[in-house]
Amino acid sequence: MSQYGCVVFYTTHEPNDPRRQLADLLAISGQEVTWVARWRNLDRSWWNVRNDIYDGQPEDHFAHVPVSEVASLYLPPGNLLIEVKGGERMDRIHTVCLESIPEDVRGRFSPWNLHLRFGWHDVFECEIENVYMARAFCAVCLFGYGCPPNWARYRELVFQVPEIIEAKQHFETVLGPLETCATWDV
């Protein structure tokens, strides 16, 4: 079983003013930033960056950053991984996913926290092997621990949950049209 999974909304378009977009994105999340990890060296493979996340070894790490200061941490061409306290929206998404997706489909997985990946990075949707989805500029990840035993059915159901649809529309007000996928670290 996996350690975690994400319901992901992502865009492959870089904005004209990335720092402004990040500030706007954080403003609509309306929550406190728990931590920010920053990578400046994108010559390294995503697998190495992924391992840095597991090992807690980003190039830079910042804890409890005021929302108003996070955008200044973005240094192109690098990227940021930002954990944002979930708040009421994520509490509601977590509860509704538990209530509306049968346990035999979702297992213990239900998104409960918000991660933002900002700056160019690859998005994979996990199956038996990783499926490359896109080179994304920004990904909004509804994060949770666990792995659904029925990935295909979970994917089908989660993107029909009204609160998931509403969350996607909420982030589209800043990011524009978003693509979706679900990923599990397996």
C-alpha cells in the first residue's frame, strides 16, 4: 500500500507574472502556510527531488511562513512545494469523500490537506507503473494518506463529488482551466 495520495488539479500554462499568481492563489486558500520547500536546481531528475521530499532534504526549507511572504520565495526556474493548513474547505472535502465514496472503493484514503506545487514540474498518475500526465507549472494537490483499493473506480467517483468540483472551480478563478488526475505513491 502507499504512503499517500493526491487528487490533483493542474495547469500547463505559465502565467505572465508567476509571483502575482502565487500570491493570488495563496490568498484564495485563506489559510496559514505550514511549510515551504524550495528547489532551485531543476537539472536534477524528478525522482531525486521526490526522494528529497521523503528524506526532508529540499535545497531550502521554510517553516510557518506568512502567506504574504511566500511568493517572494519563488525563484525561477526552480519550484516550490507548499503545505497549506487545510481549514474548513479541506475538512468538508475530507468528510464528504468519506461519506460519498464507498469504503471498498476508497479504502482509508481521503484527501484532508492542501499542497501546492508551483514552478515547472512533472505530473504522474500512478497505476502499476507511473503514467506521465504533463509538464505542469502549477498543481493543487488535495493530499491524504492511504491508497484506494480500486483506483479506477475511485478516480471516477472522486471527480463527481460536488465539493471536489467546487474546489476545482475555486482554484480556476486564479489559475484558469485546470486538468485533473489522481496519484498515489505506490
